[in-house]
Amino acid sequence: MPSRSSAWAAVPTCSFMLLVLDVGNTNTVLGVFAKGAKVASSANHGDVESPRYDLLVANWRVATVATQTVDEYGVLFRNLFAMGNLEVKAIHGIVISSVVPPLDSTLGQVCERYFSTKPLLIEPGIKTGMPVHYDNPAEVGADRIVNSVAAFEKYGGPCVIVDFGTATTFDCVSPKGEYLGGVICPGIGISADALFERTARLTRVDIRKPAQVIGTNTVGSLQSGLYYGYLGLVDGILELLVQELGNETQVVATGGLGSLFGSGSKHIKRVDEFLTLEGLRIIWERNVTAKPARETMPKSSHKTRSR
């Protein structure tokens, strides 16, 4: 069942809204931001008014299904809006970050057919405001840049963003707001699946923090090994990254299991469940103002996808 926010009831149906979609290999997260007051900015080309969508009024998490048709996704999204008493016609803009290329065209058609809006896709040429210091910048997954933009905007730098998705990614941002690179590991779900598929007598268990490290039965032993083993991996990598970036480094966790591991980590001090959605909002605003940006996504196709 999709998750949802409880804040939508307070949003007037006449409000302008922004729809953001984060398409991962396992789940797709949708968020709806309501438009707040316009903010005057004197940067670059004189005073302009930038539309701001400050309030996240609804969010859902649904399965990513690459074989679903335009109409199947359209009906799903419209039903979610109906459940939340949100009007489709209030959507003023849509922005999409995707690491599933076969769905890009499908979701683009969904936006145009069911929301009458052409989406902004996070792809080469999009203004991000963040220089990318990667050997081949085109290899960086769009979601990793989105997370980094949001974390630097909200918490400053240097910072490390740990995204617990299908893969677990560690992304590093300099004090100047430059994307430096990071680390990619198999997600805990992938690790657990490999264990269960290759052992005849071990059954699947929920991934959770056990009451104690020493398991007194098979389920407890598995949960302890999965949780504390993966937590050790996370903290071990973070310890090395903090040594390279400095002790003042902010470490932010996000993703489906961010809260679970963030609560037990020695290095994760912040858990931001909606970091990616915020990043999509920020990048959308930077592009619709049509002002020159400090940096753009590299103008070539992504070769690898992070989750």
C-alpha cells in the first residue's frame, strides 16, 4: 500500500501545486508541494519573483513497475490525488528524477495526458547550481545529484548523504557546494535476498533492529546479522569519509530505511525522509526562473544508475 501524508486536508483546492517524482528501481516516491508566497530576489538580473513551493502537503510511495502502461500509471496517480482530496488541475509544474530509463517516456506521457503538463526531467543540461567533480560526470545518477543539492541547501557543507535505496549510496559535497563523488554499496535488501536465495534452511525475516545482539533463535540471529552487520558497513565507510572531509562534516540519511539505520549509527546525525523530494523542488525552482546557473548536469547520457 502506498504511504501518504496527513497534511493535505489543510491545503485549499485552488492552490497552485508542484508534483515531484523520484523513480527508483524498487519504489517510486511522489510528493506534492503547495505554493507559498513569492520571494523577491536581486541576484543576477535585478529583482525577480521566484515561485516557491514551501509546503509538502502529500506524499506516497508506490512500487516501480517498468511494464505498466501510461494509462495504468495515470489511473494510479489520479486515484492517489482523489484519496488526498487534491485537484489534478491545480498542478502547475512536474519534475521527475528517474534511474529507470524505460519509464522516462511513459511517465512523460502520463504527465502530459493526465496532468496536461510537460514535466522537467532531471537530465543532462538541467541547471543544478552544483559543480560535479567526477571523472565522468555523466555517470552520476540523477538522484545522487538531487540529494546533494538538497543537503547542501539545507545543511551546508561539507556533507555526506547516505541514501538507503536498492543500492546504498554515500555522496560527498565540499564546503563550497561541489559534488566530489562517493561510494556505492549493495542495499541491505539485495544482501538479504542473496543470503536467503543461497541457503536452503534460512527463511526470510523482517529487517529490523533486534532487542539484543546475541540471537537466541534463527530469526533473531538473522536479524542481528543483517542489522548490525550492515550498520557496521555504514559506519565504517562514514568514518573514513569523515576523516577525508573533516570532523565538521554533516552526515544526513534518507531513503526507505534511513530512520532504521540513522537511529543506530555513530555518524548519522540527521535523518531527512523527504530530502530527495526537496531537492527536486529546489532544482525545479532554479530552472523555471530562467536565470543563469552556476553549473548544469553534464550534456551526455547517464551511463550508470545508482538505485
